[in-house]
Amino acid sequence: MIKKLANEYKNVFYYDLSKKHFFDNAPFYNDTLIYYDSNHLNHYGSTKLADEIGDDFYNFSKNILNKAK
């Protein structure tokens, strides 16, 4: 449903985390639990996710800002 909204509206953007290798061994990352509960990352998980996707997400965001100019 979110992908559909992103395709229909030019001011809605979708960044798909499911295709990132970070989640390949979930609920663990380097043998450490990354989930707080079934739907939320814990502090360790969110920090490691930011380390893993930071540059890619930055470029994604930067492209959005450049298109808005």
C-alpha cells in the first residue's frame, strides 16, 4: 500500500529496508539480538542499521532534496 502511494504522489517516497543485507540473519546481527519486540529494533539494532545503511539513505534523501529544487 505504501509503494502504491509513493507511485501515485510525487511528494511521497518509499525507502525499502527489506532488501538490505542487515536483516539477513534477523533477529540477530553479529550474534547479538537486534529487536526490542516483534516490530521494533532495540538500541543496538537501530545503531547498527544506521551504520549499515547510512550512506545509502543519505544519498536517497539527497536525491529527494535535489528534485525538490
